[in-house]
Amino acid sequence: MTVVYEDATTPEAVNGRRILTDSGLLEALATDINESLVLPEDVRLVGAQCDEANAFWSSDDRTMTICYEDADSSHTTFERAGDDDPMAATLGAERATFYHELGHATLDLYDLPFTGREEDVADQLAAVLLLEPDDNGTIDPADVSAAVAYARMFEANSEQDGGAAEDFPFWDVHEYDLARMYNFQCWIYGADPQGNAFIVDEGLVPEDRADSCEGEFDRMSRAWWDMLDPHLRDG
């Protein structure tokens, strides 16, 4: 996986490009993938001006694109929310976005079988990669924060769109933003119910749903690692 930055001209794109280049986020993510996965072919990770807040995988070009506007939009959202460190939240959300697109890429590159909607499956990989415990059973707090930031972006998107269910295009390949938010918060809790008890304590997931979250995370984690196992680098 190689990183390419395209030019930016609009204020939003210029700011998003600065966020990505100054942090070295894309380079770090590409290095992580190159050290952990055996890719069957070269993949480009492109920072680009898209004229919208977005990110996507192109099967034709074998290219993953992170739009500069997406980083800019995230930063604006967390600044307006009064976060103590909006840049950290932004980079966390963008990291989760990358893992979501990696879900699409791996399903395509490795021709992996899956059931359900591809967008849901890609969200599941993002959660698994962010929240998988280390060998000591510990989840990095920065990874938990990144997952929380990603969930918050779905809530912000819903508010921006008006939040009314009747206005949602139910034909879309993506789940309703608030449903994606609750799913991700459920998986955060399920990955470590004791360490991430704040999810339930703060009412981010109703207790009725929380009861199933640990099992949900365990099943989707096992499924994803089983699919990726033949493509993992040794050691």
C-alpha cells in the first residue's frame, strides 16, 4: 500500500489535506497494513479533494480514497462540540473511516464471502481492528476514543440531515446513521463491558441492547479473523 496526496484548492480541502499530511496518518496506516497483511496486488491510498465529505474504495482502480473534506468536516464537528482535543478526535474518526474502507478493500481483494450488507460488514471490521484486545487483554484507550469519535460522526451526520427517519433514503446501501451509531457504540461496549461501562452508564446504548453486545462483538471478531487469517503476515 502506497500513499499519494493530490492537490487541494478549496478552503475545506486545503484544511483537510493539512490535517492528514501534518499528522502522517495515512503513512502510518499504510505501514500498519503492509506489516500485517499480504496484499495480492499494489493498492494506492489517496488523499484527495472530492468536493464532499467522503471516503471510498474503487475496485476498478485498486485505490482507497480518503477525501480531504472528510477530515475537515470531522474537525469542524469536534470543534463545535467543544472537545478538549478536536484534532485527536478527528484523527481517530479518520482512522476508523480508513478501517471501514479497508473492509471493502479486503472483501474485494481476497474475494471473501460474507452475508448481509457490505457496508455493515465493513463497519464491523472497523470495530474489530480498533477494539481487538492485545495479548494482555487490554484495549488501547486511544483506540476506544477513536471508535467513540467514529460513532459520534454518525450522530452528527444524522443531525445535519435533519434526523427524521422518514427523510432517510432506505434504498441506500448504508444503514441509517443513528443505527450505525448505536451499532458501533454497542460493539465498543461489547469489546470490554467492564472497561467501557461508560457506554451504558451514559445511556449511549440502552441496557436491552447492551445485553447482547459482548456476544455480537465476539462473533463478528471471530468471523473477521477467520477470513483474514490466510492473508496475515507471519509474526
